Amino acid sequence: MSIEQGLAKTRGGFLARLFGRGEQPLTSEWLDALEEALLRSDLSVSLVDPLMAQLRDLFTTSEVKTIPKALAAVRETLVAALAGDVRLRGHGQKPRVILVVGVNGSGKTTTAAKLAKRLKDAGERPLLAAADTFRAAAIEQLERWAERVGVPIVSGKPDGDPAAVVFDAVNAAMARGNTTIIADTAGRLHTKGHLMDELAKIVRVTGRAREGAPDEVLLVLDGTAGQNAIQQARQFTSTAAVTGLVVTKLDGTAKGGAVFAIAQELRLPVKLLGVGEKP
């Protein structure tokens, strides 16, 4: 499913409230409704307040007279809030190492598989690493995805050391000539200290396997999580030095504005948007 197709399902929600109006004159009542819609979509007050002040000033001076022009100003502000380098980083060393992290159920495994297919289609030689050793089902799920997208995989044993899986994957990639490793890590609550300590260990061990690794730590956020996603992002960034965001399930939410607050506060680019289950 394309991003356009996925986001079409949000009609009546976040995107529709912002961009779904025709050529109509701007009114103070519409500006009030816009402000309410932005806040209900989980955009932060620190982003909405200055934006609305600017729009009301432009409306008062008649510089902006129509809804499309007002929405253009909104788009410009939101795009600026997400501004950043969306390219996947690398330090010039092979293999590039990408860790996929996040809470339970955010869509990490699907994200890892989709990213592997995307890189394969672009001519790279990706390798998946099943570093979610908490559940045998998680390993099996990624193995099925690997077969589906035609990408090799290094798997650990259930209840094994996830850091060791990533270490072995780096060595395997070096031996086989794979260009990028995508490691799917276990879902963990950001409030569980021992699980976050384990994530920190994975990051450290990855650096021992290849100097400068990981190149990317992608935090997968459920687009329906709302304001709770902000605290998740803070804790994961503190523990694992997150480098970019992946926002999933945008095809099932009428919100999604929290991602702007996260990008603004933590200065993290949104690297990928996830919609649907197709690779």
C-alpha cells in the first residue's frame, strides 16, 4: 500500500481536518476550529500557539484571506517541524548497521522487513537479524518475512542474548558481503529499567562488532499512541541515542500530531512512514 493510499483512510481525521477544505474565505470562526483540530490531533501547544498567532495576525492584516492560503502556511510550518536529513546514515564502513527499537506492538518487525525489501530493491544486499529473543514467535515471524522478501537472516535462540545475535550478524555480513544489517529488537516498555539496560548493551556490543556502529537507531512509534509517544521517544533517545523516527499505523488513526512534537523537541527526522502490511 502506498503512503497516499494509506493516508486516504484518515479522511475525517488529522490530515482531512488540515487539508480537506476548498476555496473558501477565511474567518475567525474557522481559525478557532483549526486550532481545536490541531490540538485534538496531538500537536503540541508549543507548536500550535505561535502558528495560530501568526495566522491570526495575517488574517487581521488581510494578508491571508482564504482557507487554502491559511492551510499553505500550516503546511509550511509542519514541514519545517519535520525538517531533517531523511537519508539512512552510514559511516563509510561496511556493513551499515541499523537497529530497530520501540515498545511492544509498534510495528518493528514489519518495519524491519519493509526496510530490507526497500534496500534490496535499491540494489543493496541487506541482512536481517532476529534480535528479539524473548519470544520464539517473534523469531519465526521475522524468518517468514525474510523468506517473503528474499533477504537472508541471522536468528538467535529463544531466550538467548540479543546482543550476541547482532554481533554474529555483523560478522556474518562481513563474511558474506552484505551491505546493511537491519536488527529487529524486542519490544520493551520505556518504563522498565532492566529492559532499557539490555537495549543499551545491544548498542555497546554492536559498536564492538564494528567500530562506529550502529549507524542508525530507528525508533518505531505507533501513530495512534498520541502523547504517550513523546515520553517513549525521550527515554529511548536517552538510552540508545535514537537517530530517526519511523511512524507506523498512520492508516488507522485520526491523530498523528504527536510526531511533530517529538521531532521538534528531540530534533529527530522522520525517516519512514509505515502504512499497511504489504512489503
